[in-house]
Amino acid sequence: MKGNCNFPKPSHPFCKRISGFLNPESAMSKATSNQTKSDNVPAESEDEARRKRKSPFLHPYLQLFISIILTAASQIFLKIGVDAQLVSPWYTISNFFAYWIWLGILAVIGSLFSWLYALKSVPLIIAFNLAATNHIMVAVGSRLFLGEAISSRRWIGVFLVAVGVFFIARPAARAEEKL
Amino acid sequence: MADHSKSSASRRKLDLAGGVLVMTVSFFTWLSLLHRFDLSYLYPFEGLDRVLLAFAAWLILKEKMSRDLWIGLILICLGTAFVAGS
């Protein structure tokens, strides 16, 4: 018999303690049955409970927005770090403490996680379309925070690329849905 | 059967390691490029990865190119050309 402890005898305290590990389902069902007995509230549906537990921070569209902002921010952090902190031989010790670079890497990781979280509930087509705004965000950010002069021709190019990415979103979303 | 699953698992690990390696190389390449160029000049070129990806899927995986995909690819190339000339 699997899940039963007979050592040294079933009523031994050791056996009682490990019985929860040996057959967790019965232990869990016991616990839940105790709970439902003690408070006689009608069980709410799981969906409702999940919605209640969610903080507004975890709203998928907010997470998508955060992801896009973080992607743009990471590029700006990296640019600042490269300009201000990196020294030419790459193995220079101070390079490993270039905090702008680390900030950029952290922003990339954060954006990836919020992107994955958002994709759990946002349709791919919308997510990809919004991701196309990234190119414009980076251009605006580098104008505002890095003080780069952006000629009109460069603006046109940036917008064309963004529109192109926007057009690609539908085939890309279809391709990823297949996976 | 067991042998086959084991070999495919190790293959998957190899693929993952290769992906991480390539991404690391691309990250450092990106840093060295950022050192040389403005961010607003460089970032539109990132859009070209979709063009490469689409053509690779077309040639290697024999996927069909839809009309929207063609339009998008052409727009990206045009935009990148504009940025390159700026």
C-alpha cells in the first residue's frame, strides 16, 4: 500500500507527522473540509476570488505599458552607461561596476517579465501593435534625455519603421499563435 | 524510447545554451555600436531583425509571406534607409 505508514505502528506520532507528506491529497482535503465546516460562507467562484486578489498594478495593459516603457528606458540607460562609464579595454575593473549598464540590463529583464505577464491575457495582435510604438518612444527619449538632435529625415525614418512594425504585427501574431 | 527523450532533452539544453551565447554576443556588439553612434540613429536598425527573421522563415521554413508582411518589410527597409541617410 502506497501512502500508508506502518512504522513503527500507525498511531505513532512520527507516522502522523509524515502522513501529510505521504498522501497530501487526503491531508489537504481534510484541511479544506475543516475550513468549510468552521465558516459557513458560500464558496465564491475561483475567478471572482482571483479578481479580488489582483492589485491594480497587475492589470495586464498596465504591465504591457510598463514593459514598453522599460524597453525604451533600458536603451537610454545603456547609452548613458556606454558614454559615461565604459572604458576601452573591456576587462577594465571599473566596467564591471558601471551602474548605468546594470540598470539597463535590469530594465531589459523587468520588461521581459512584464511582457510575458501581459501576454497571458492581452491578445497578441494588440500587444505587438503597441510594441511598435517602441521605436517612437526611443526616439523621443533620446531627444529628451540624451539631447540628441534628430533631423526631420530621421523622424520620417523612425515613423516608417514604426508603421512597418505595426504592419508586421498581424502576421507575427498569427505565427506565434501557431506555436 | 528513454534514450530518445534523453537525447532530445540534451539537444534542447544545447539549443538554449546556443541562444544565450548568441544573445550575449549581440548584447556586447550592441554596446560597442552604441559607443559609436547616437541612439536615435541606431535604434531603427533594430527593426531590421524582423526583416531577417521573415526572410529566414520564408527561405528556410518555407513559410508563406502575406501581403501585410511584405508591406511591413518594405516600410521598415525604407525607414531604415531614411535614418541611415540622416
